[in-house]
Amino acid sequence: MTLASTRASEATALDLLATRPLVVLTGAGLSTDSGIPDYRGPGAPARAPMTYQEFVATPEAQRHYWARSHVGWQRMGRAEPNDGHRALAELDPLLLITQNVDGLHEAAGSRRLVALHGRVADVVCLTCRATSSRADLERVLDELNPDWIERHASALSNPDGDVDLDETDDFVVPTCACGGPLKPHVVFFGENVPADRVARCYAAVEALGSGGALLVAGSSLTVMSGLRFVKRAAQGGTPIVIVNRGVTRGDDLASYKLEVGCSEFLAELAARVA
């Protein structure tokens, strides 16, 4: 691993990425410039997100989740793509893999995209599996809980679109038309990423070989859902560039580890390729 402690090291990594076919993996650190906080970046408060097992266990857990998420959506739903998202849309890599659920890559215009963990803008029924729009659900939640947002507007927002609240017993949650419980159509902790998404990502990474490159932007690679693709790239002799402020689980596999801002780095890369 080469630590990019100098501008020359960063320039060398940019040269490598600008001349090779790319697969890009992004994490929460990319969206901080859009006002969405990071789970594990510098200064991020320690928290334990609700697991899938906790969510499905009781109606009380589901109510608690939706009460928090309804407040957090006010920030998540208004977030806009930043320079990093726009740069990746311009670069149009062979495949863009994101661990984020905020939908900002789609909003920026990225086309060849796998949202590993789904999108928080979509809702699914756990009984009949019907999907629906989060925006439609939000309107219903507003009608059922008319003063909830005002009462909790100052709550601390989290990267998955919820906030930290304690008292949620009086929050009202609708059900699907079939009577089943509703869940955001995202992969919770303790839930598996759909196999078809994983297979598509593996295929793209394996196709890079030694002539391509894998770029990781804004991910600590703490969870295996993203780290496995870095490991697969390393096994195939693919150069790996990690852009992230702070330590990642893939640092020992990286050709270059850059402690710089994602948006600025990606914008410079896009300018070089243009």
C-alpha cells in the first residue's frame, strides 16, 4: 500500500485511474457533502442501527423505526447530488456499486449502477411483497401524525434516513392494503444482499483483471457486503485505490490509500478523463 501523504502520490493514483477501465464502489462518506451524515467517519457518533431481526420481531419495533425514519426523511428526501456524484455520472465506469441507500447516484444520472442495499425511497410489504413509493407513504404518515415533524425537528439524523428518538409509542403506522407490515426496501443489518446484485458486482470486478482498476470512495469497508469485492479484485491482480478519510478494512489490499475528500478527488478525476 502507498499512503498518499503528498500531492505527487495523489497525482500518480489519478493517472492510474484515468487510463484504465474502472469499477467504482462508494459508501456513506461520499454523501456527507450532500448533508447526509456518515456512520463511521471522523466525528461520527457511535450508534447501532436496528437489525432486520429486530424490525420483524414486533409491531412496536416497526413503529419505533418508522417514527424515527419519518423525521429523518425530511433531510434525506431533500438531499441533492454533490460534485462527487456528478463526477461519477460523467465518468460512467463499467459499473458503479454503491452501499448507499440515498438514491443520489441515480439523481446525478449514473446509469450502470448496482445499489447493493436498495433505496430508502422505495417501500415493500413484508407479506405480499408489493412495492410502493416512499413519497406516497410519507404523505400518509403526515396525515396520521400531523405534528410529529414539528415536535422532533431537532433530532439527530443518521445515514440510513432515520433519527435518534426515545418516545415513539403514540406514532401511528399504516399497513399495506393486504394488512401486512411495511418496510423500507433496503437491506438491513442482519439481512442478505440479493444474490443477483452480488453476482453482477463480482462479474464486473473479475472482468477488470490486471488491466483495470477498482476505486473505493467514501467507504470504511467495515461490512463484508463491500469488502468482498475489494478482496476479489486483489485476488485478480487488479490495482485498488481507496479514497477515504480514516482507516478502512481494505487498506492492506490497496495500491493507493488517499486521505483526501471524495468530492474533490472525483471531480479532478473526471476532469482528467474528459
